Amino acid sequence: MGRTSDAREKILGAAQSLIELRGYSALGVAEICKAAGVPKGSFYYFFASKEALALATIDEHWAEQERAWKHILTGAAEPLQRLRRLCEATEAAQRAGQQSCGTVSGCLFGNLTLELSNQTEAIRARLQEIFDAQVEMIDAVIAEARARDEVTVTDTREAARSVVAQLEGQVLFAKLYNSTRRLGPLWANCLALLGARAPGEVAAGL
């Protein structure tokens, strides 16, 4: 069973759940395999080390998140409406996670950044690439909004970094307080960072 086609996916799924709940450093290979329901030999068939598993888990999670972000941010809606939907999707994802496991799990990338960015260079570099990609995607939308005179920021790339930081920071607070209510101000805060109109005006298209 350990080398069947679904063993790798089971290991990745278990690793992501355990990392979100407990962090990376405290986990052992045996615990991950037990949660996945596969023998320990299967782990080393697919992954050379725990670090290799962490990198694969990051890539798997990013592939899913990137598809979701592209769907939201490249849609037909107006640029600020797309950013608002990203905030809503972020809040919805944390609520779903809380309903599933009983606690707000936070952002996998943010959690690993705090835990490992000064310990494991390969993981630090990959997380940096992912956050840079997020900034680039949001930058494109802010540039559209600026072209429509809907925001007052002049450096759209720096504004995009601020939006990503706001997303990560609010999710971090939601995790710390185990309350998705901490995500309530997310959209209004993003509008303020961009120098945009009031949330009600944007939502109404005024």
C-alpha cells in the first residue's frame, strides 16, 4: 500500500494538516505517516527528508491557492471588487478551517515563515518566491485601479506589498485570538492603504 499512487497525496495531506495545527519542527516522520495511514517506508520512497516534504507541501498548497487567486483577481469584475473578493475568500477560508478543526489555523506560508525562515534556506527562498508572486498578482490589480483613478497610491508595487502584509497580519491576529472576527476590518484596511473611496461607495459603485 505504501507505494500506491495515492500514498504521496495522503502523506502531503497529513503533513499540511499537522503543520497547520502544530507547526513543522515538532513533527516527526513517524507521526506524519501514522496520520496518513501509510508505512514509514513510503515516506522515504517519495521524500528524501522532512525538509523535502515541507517543500512539497508548500508547493502543493501554493498551486491550489494560486489557482484560486487567479480566478478571483483576473475575473471580469472591476479591480477593487476583485480585491474585495480576495479579502472575502481569505476570511471564508479561515472560517472553514476553524469549523473543520476547531481552531483558526492561520496561513501555512505565514506560519512557516515565522517558524523556519531563519533556519532553513531552501524553505525561506521558496516562501519568498510565493510572497513575491502574490505581490505581483495584486500589483497588477492595483495598477488597474490606479488607471481608473480609484486609488491614490503612486507606487503600486509597494502598495501591493502592504496589502499582502495586511492579509498576513490580520490572519495572524485571527490565529492568535482564535477568532475570525479579527478579519472583519480586512477590506476597509486595504482600502485605506490604497487611498481608495469608502467601502460603501466602492461596493455600490458610486
